[in-house]
Amino acid sequence: MNWLPWAALACCLWGGVLRASEARVVKVLPHWVDHQGRHALSPSLYERDAYQAELRDHPEKRGGLQYEVLWKASGRVTGPLTLRLELRGGQSGVPEVVEMPVKRGLFGRRWSRVIVPAEQVSRLGTVTAWKATLVEAGKPLAGSQSFLW
């Protein structure tokens, strides 16, 4: 019976080793921004949602889009990381691609903000689908996509 606690400890440690090389895109939040680059007028979530509804209803007030991406990379992922955002719209069949270099945060998790300029948004029209990918040295590590991608 003395081996049971050691076996449990070994399983926990082995599970940590297996998960150590994990990378994933946890959450993607799209927001309209105004001409000053704001997606909300105050830090309140209720106010943010109300301002997003106003920007959605009044296209002349929009200055572009921003996607806030929560991603996680830990373990053996040591190279420079890039966050790639691909957007499909109603006007063009070709996806618009925005890439930005990102740095790992505390414990490997980090929020990154990807700004899509108004020129790209106007070329796309209404964004119908998106795909966010975490890339290391040209190789995709993890991704998340909208339902219509």
C-alpha cells in the first residue's frame, strides 16, 4: 500500500509533462472601435455592451475593429510567437490577414489586441467569419475560429 501515493504523484507529474508543451487560443472577443480607438466609454461591461450596440447601429461612428485574443503557450514553446487573424467578409471572397508579434505573459497566458484598420474593414464589408492562430516560426501551434469559418 506504500506504492499508491507514489503512483498517484507520478501520474500527476506525468500529466503536467504532457500538458507542458500545450498552446491554445482560449478566447476571442471582437469589438467595434470608434474613430478615437475606443471600444467602450467606461470600464463597465454594461456600458461596453451598450456602446457596442451604438457602434453596430451607426456605421458612421465606427473607426475599425479590434479583436482581443486570450492565448496560452507554455512548456517547450520558446521561439518568437506571432498571432495571425484571418477575416472573411461579405464583399470579398479573399480573407484579409493581420499578423502581429506577441510576447508570452505571466504563466504563459496573455491577452493580445489585434487592431483591424478601417481600410481593411471597408474592403471586407460585414465580417462573416474569423480565425485566430498562434504561430511559432511559421508553424501553427493553436487556433480558434468562428462557427462560419
